[in-house]
Amino acid sequence: MQETSHKNSLLRVVLLVLFLIIGACIAWGLLKTGYALKEQACINRVMAQYPAVSVSAYNNAKATGALKLSYDAERQQAVKAC
């Protein structure tokens, strides 16, 4: 009888430890997901505030060169701040 009781209590301890480990993994995953969503929301806010619109590098119509993006420096600084 005591051997069965001892096995049951040991099984309970093992299950409790297992559930605690699983719970800690779930909590860590939720925290990591929340952080990633917060960072992505910040980047989306920056992209909406400083849109990447192509602007010609030259003002006259004869010269066609590489295209530049408007608000490039501002956008880079704001994304780094996220």
C-alpha cells in the first residue's frame, strides 16, 4: 500500500514539474510574440509617417539618373529608434 502511495506522490511531482516547464515555455513564447508585434507596429508607424516615394535625383526633364527615395534619412533614424 505504501509503495503505491509513494509512486503516486512521485508521479504527481513529476507531472507538476512538467506542467511548470510547459507553462514557462508558453509564457516565454507569448512575451516574445508580444515584443515582436510591438516592434512591427513601430516600424509600420514609421513607414506611414515617412513614405518611400521615388523622387528623381535631377530637377530637369533631360537628365535621368538614379532614383532617390524621399524621407530616406528620417525613416532610417526613426526605424533605428524602434
